[in-house]
Amino acid sequence: MILIIVSAVLLYITYNYIQDPIAIEICKSIAYSIITAALFTIIISIFERNHFEETLRTLLEKNLPFLDRLEKKGLEGFESGFPLKNDTYEENFIESEIVTVVMNDGKRFFANNIELFRKRFNQSYKTTRFILLDPDAADSISVLTRKMIMKEIIT
């Protein structure tokens, strides 16, 4: 963008202040070259950004298949009664084929539920995913909420 402005200023100066025809042609050539280079740079950066985003999305979908569902559904449940002392929660946590735990940090959660994790991890065929969110990240709230109303209440 700066290069386009520089070349526009150069063209303005060329047509309004320079009298020598050779200098005018040189300045016009330089200005047009700068404009062309700037436009190609912008176009290439747009294509690279789109390619990067597509590649990143493909990698995320391949390696984190639940991410799309998480973004669509948002927070499915929030329980204030940790550690998980309810028998239903314990059984679901241990026996579910796939468990995804989303949290800001897991220090107390792991310590408070160490026995549940031991029982679950003793079953090697089960899948357990952990997503640790950065609470300062702008997208943490959008991942954890389902609708704008909830987002407005939280923020």
C-alpha cells in the first residue's frame, strides 16, 4: 500500500513539476514499475494467505476432527461440582469411548480427579483429548459459547 502511495506521489510530481522530457519518462517508468510490483505483491500475499488458511484448516480437520463440532456446538455442559463425585459423571468419564476435556488449565482438575484418570488410562483403547485454552486469547470465549447472547453475558 505504501508503494502505491509513493508511486502516485512520484507521478504527481512528475506531471506537475518536472519539465525535462527524459526525466519525465524515467520517473513515469519508475512509478509504473513500483505500482506493478506493489499490486503483484498484494495479489501474491492474498493467494498465500488463502492457501495457508486452507492448509491450516485441512491439518486441523485431519488432526483435530472434533474442532469443527466444538466450534458449532460450543460449551455442552458446565459443572461446578468438581471433583467429579457424581456416580453418573464418573461412569461416563471412565467408560466413554472418546472424552474431550476443554479447560483453561488443568492443575486442580487433574489432582482432584487422579483416580478417575488412572481408571480411564488403564483402558488403552479409549481416546482422551485435552484442549487447554489461553484465557487471554480472543477466540477462547467464542469456542466456549454457543450464541451471541451468552458471549455478551460472559464478556
